[in-house]
Amino acid sequence: MLEALQYIYTPQVINGLSIGVAVILMALGLTIIFGLLDVINMSHGEFYAAGAFISVTLMAMGISFWLCLLLVPLLLIPIGFAMERLLIQKVFHYKDRHILTLLLTFGVAMVLEDAYKIIWGANPIKPSAPISGASEFLGVMFPNYRLFLMGFGAILIFCVWAVIYKTQIGAIVRAAAYDKEMSSSLGIPVMRVYALTFAFGIALAGLAGVLLAPIYSVFPTMGRDFILMAFSVVIVGGLGSIKGAVVAGLLLTQLQSISSLFISPVWSDPLVFSVMVLVLMFKPAGLYGGMKNA
Amino acid sequence: MLNTKARAIRLVELVLLGSAAALFIVGTYLGDTFFLRLATESLIFGGLALSVDLLLGVVGLLSLGQALYFGFGAYLSALILKELASSFALAILIVTIASAILGWVASFIALRSKGVYFALITFGLAQVAAKVVYNTRSLGASDGMMGVPILQIWTPFGLIDTSHPGIFFLICLLTISILYGILKYFLSTPTGSLWLAIQSNENRLAYIGYKSKGPKQVAFILAAVVAAVSGALYPMLRGFVSPELMFFSVSGNAVVTVVLGGVGTLIGPILGSVLLTSFKSVIGTWTSHHHIVIGLIFVAIVISAPKGLIGLIVTRMNKVDAKKEEGKHE
């Protein structure tokens, strides 16, 4: 019994955690963008892929992985800013902007995915892990990189939470989400806050891409497989809620990784989805309300 | 006199029907296969887009997983034709009934949510179904199913061989027209009015004494049936089905088609499908990266003309009318 716990469950839980951290980073971007702009970013998975592809290219140019962790988000911020300003702002005044922005970002996803195929080809690229080796933990060996991923991700998630809830910048963002007109009459440049928040969310997705590239391979449709999980996390947690994204992210990835011990991994996706449906049936707004309720 | 939108829809209907007739006559006369099969394909995917438009344009529900029902219809029809009997009527009948049941069951899950939640739930449902089919060996897993026999359709005038591209084009034209007709009929009924009311303001429906749940469910089931019957035609044209039919790209493409043609017009999706399918075929001859071009066009349309091509025609007609009015006054 104890041995089963040690050799079967612990590795699965740790693996689930390292994926969970990355999923939460993705979901945080989605949920912040939705919480503030009411935009479902269908191209989020493609920006995750963008992060991975850019890091692969930068590393091929001889730039170290650690510098990539800094450079990729910095490169993606202006792209996200421009996308919000030039595209999303254009349909923002329509009544059905929920659907229009969703369609718009969907179109962007289509373009990006094909662009990756043209630039990097359709074959998977597998970058080597920046930290090699493995450490023993509770008598089981774990790849060092996964342990690093968990630690780094956890710090990052904490930083995002601290920025949103403990700094003045975060207060501005929350104010803009709560009441757009009032914030703007108090002198907050709401439109710029929108664009910057969008860019911030995109940068988080890109960062998740950089972090996961050494674990999964890098290929043009990599975002698509990942986005369903991220969407499920955001829905279960409550669109716009940071706490919800973290809790639901841990919950769903653990469910996925532990259930795959008992059932074929093929069925763990339907299982995760059924949990999402169940949550929606009893709590239609997710486990936690939106950013506005904070 | 009809209003401008209705006139624009009538115009597009006539143009599409006229070009279909012209294509059939010229195509059959010249013994063409390529264009007739291309037109058949655009009709099939037009049917799928039609179902998306019923939900999005009429009831105001964005479905990102309509490929689920399309793929369901395609697989079921392939199974019936291969294993049960090579009968068109039987395949369509069973697909209609089965997809109505599937839609009814799925409606309980999907309609619990509204707005973006609905979009994400339908997206998730289809994604899960696609994964299951992709991994089910008895359905051919990632290879799909091949070797669907060519149909012989019985009619009072003798057997019809669907391997003839012109004949099968006519059959598809008829099927999709019937589906279109049914949806148009529904729009003229009280249920149709309730759909439009739900689209403009669902909360206020209760004030005039109606529940929104029933009409929404009817629309959802109808959309599932329309998508599935269109899907049922696919293996008859191609002779195979593959799990790609359920993938998100198919659902997404249907949404693109609807937005291109004109949301809420029902004929717009057919027009959009004809244009998009021909465009893909033309552009596919010199590059395999047609998504990038279609994506760019799509983004441009969402930004500059959210009402699609029919919207552009309506604007045009209004301008012409205004000029006529001016002329009268002078």
C-alpha cells in the first residue's frame, strides 16, 4: 500500500503538478483577458505556440534558455498590444462584441497556425532540456527540469496574483474591469490598460510555451491540444477569477494524471470535461466569481 | 414590397439556384466531373454552415462544435451503407432520427450555459467526441472508414446511379434545399419569432409570458439534424469518412463560412460555402497554405463588414434605392 503510494501515486502527482503549473499560466492569461476585456481569446493557444517557436529559434541562435524566459515575453508584449489596438478595439463598440471578438481571435489563430507551418515547418522540434539530470525525492527519481518548472511556475503564479491584488497597477486594472466609465472619468487611460492587459496575458501564454517546449515537442498545432484544458480550467474556476484558475488548474490536472492510472489516457479528457459540465450545472459561473467580485 | 434584406436574400437564392442549374446542364453536357463534385462538396459544407447560422444568426448561440453532428451523420451514414443496406432513404432516415436524439441529449448539457460559455461547451463536446472517435478502433481510429459503396437510389422512374456526378449533385441540391426550406418555414412560425426574440433579448421573453428553454431546444435539435444530414451526404460523395470531419477546423470553417456569407440570413452560409470551397480549390492549386489567406479575409470581414456579403448587398441595394428616390423627386 505504502509502496504503491510512493512509486505509483507520487510520480503521477508530481507530473500532474508540473503540467498543472503550465496550464495555470495559460489559464491565467485567458482569465485576466476575459475578466477585464470580456474577450475569449481563441488565439491564446497560438501565442503559447509562438512562445515555444521563438524560444527554439533564439536558442538556435545561441541565446541561452534563461535569457529566452525573459526575451520571449518582452517580444510578445508589443505584438499583443498591437493586436488589441489594431484588431480587437475595432469591434469593441458592437453590441455582440463577445461573439465578434471571439471570431476575430479565431481568425488570428488560423493565420498564425498556418504562418508557423510556413516558417518552421510541420515537423515537431524537440529542444533539449536546459537542466539535465534527475533528483531523488521520496525514493523516486524526478527529472530536474520538471522540479524547476514547478518551482518557477509557482513563483510566477504568485507574482501575477501579487501584481493584480497588491500593487497600484493591479488596482487600476481591477478598477477598469469593475467600472469602465467611472475609471476613465477618474483619469485612468482605460483603452491603454485594456491593450496592456491583453499583451500581458499573451506574454504569459508565450512564457508557458517556453517552459513547456523542452517537455513536449514544438509543432504548429501544439496550442490546439492545450487550449481545451486551459478553457476547462477557466470555466471550472470561473471566467475572470485568478483564484479559480489556480484551484481549478490543480484540480483538473491532478484528476487527469491520477485517473490515467486507472483508465486509458484516451478517456481522461472526457472525464475532465464531464467534471467541467457538472460544475457548470451546479455553479454556472464557475467555482469562484470573476475579477469584478474581488 | 419586401424589405431590402428579404430582397437581397431572394436575389442570392435565385442566383445560386440559377448557377446550380447552369452548372448541371453545362457540366453534364460536357461530361465534367471536377466542378460538379466541387459544387456538391460546397453544398454539403453549406448544410453544415446552415446549421451554424440557425444557432448563431437566428437564436444568437455561437456553436464552435457543430462538426460533432456533421461527423456523427457522416460516420453513421457510412456504417449504414457499408454494414446494413445500400439505401439512401434508409441512411437519411436513420441519421435524422439518431441525430435528433443526440441533439436532444446534448441540448441538456449545452443549453445550461449562455453566451461564451455555450461556445466553449460546444467546443469541448466536439473536441471530446473527436478524441473518442480518433481512438476507437472499431470506427477505424485515425484512418477512418473506407470503401463506402456507391449508391443506387430507387425512384419510381427506375434506379439512379449516384456515381454520376451530375445526378449526385442534383440529389445533394435537393436535400440541402429541403433542409433550407424547413428552416425557412420554421422562421415563419411562432417558434421562429421566439428565436428572434431570444436573440435580441432573452431575459425579456419571460415578461411576455414565454419560456426560452423550449424554443432554444428545438433550434438546437434542428441544427443537429441539419448538420448530421449534410454530413450523411459526405461518405456518399467521397466513399470514406475520417475523424478529421469532427475536428475543430471543420466547426471553425463553418463559422467562417457563415460570417463570410452573412449571419442570420440562412442563404448566406450557402453562398459563403460556394465561394470558400471554390476559393480553396483555386488557391490550393498553387499553395497548400490557404488557411492564412482565408484567415486574413475572415479577420478583415469581421472588422469591416460584420454582416458579411449579404450585408454588403443590402447596403448596395439601399444606395440604389436612395438614388431612385432622389430621381423621382427631381
